[in-house]
Amino acid sequence: IYGGEGVEVSEEMERQINNLELQGYGHLPICMAKTHLSLSCDVTKKGVPTGFTVPIQGVRLSAGAGFVYPLAGTISTMPGLPTRPAFYNIDVDTTTGDITVGVSQRVLAHKVLARIYEKK
């Protein structure tokens, strides 16, 4: 990364990477998660540091968004989001009050909606 000389990966991280590949995610692009405060993973190295090693603390999968992200150093992350929001898979039948989520999951909310309509 930007002038780094190497990557430090533990045996546990190697196992995580191998598991992701075995599960069929080896083709996904990689998005590095690192601090925004330095080009390295060390916030104390300002400017354009060189010769540093990038420590990988973990590897995570964002299957819905379609990428794998190694955690370089200590970092907080946000969830990866898919290109199509999940709310598109929710349908509310205003006649019956049925709420259909996805293809196979069904939640009946007609009693709740009936009470709402009765109060109007």
C-alpha cells in the first residue's frame, strides 16, 4: 500500500482467507479497510511514509456488496451494502394486510392493519 514494503498476516488470517476461497469468494475484489489519517496503517506516520509493514488484523466478507475487506490495523467498519436495497423485496398487500418478505418468508400482519383501519 502506498510505499509499504510488506504485509503481516497471521496464521488465523491465512485460514480465514483460505475459507473464503473454499466458499467460492476468491474471485471477489478486495477493498482495504485502513485508517484515513495516514497512507500507512499507523496514524503517527504523516506525509508519505515508506518502508512500513501493513498488519492485517482480520478479513471480512461483504457478500451482498460483493467484496472482501482485510482490516489493516485497528479500525472501525460500517456494513457493506448491496447494490439493490432489501426493501425492494418487501411487499405489503393493502387489502389483506399480508406482508411478504423475500420469496420464502411470510409474515401475516392483517390483524394489526385491521385495527389501524378500524380506527379510521
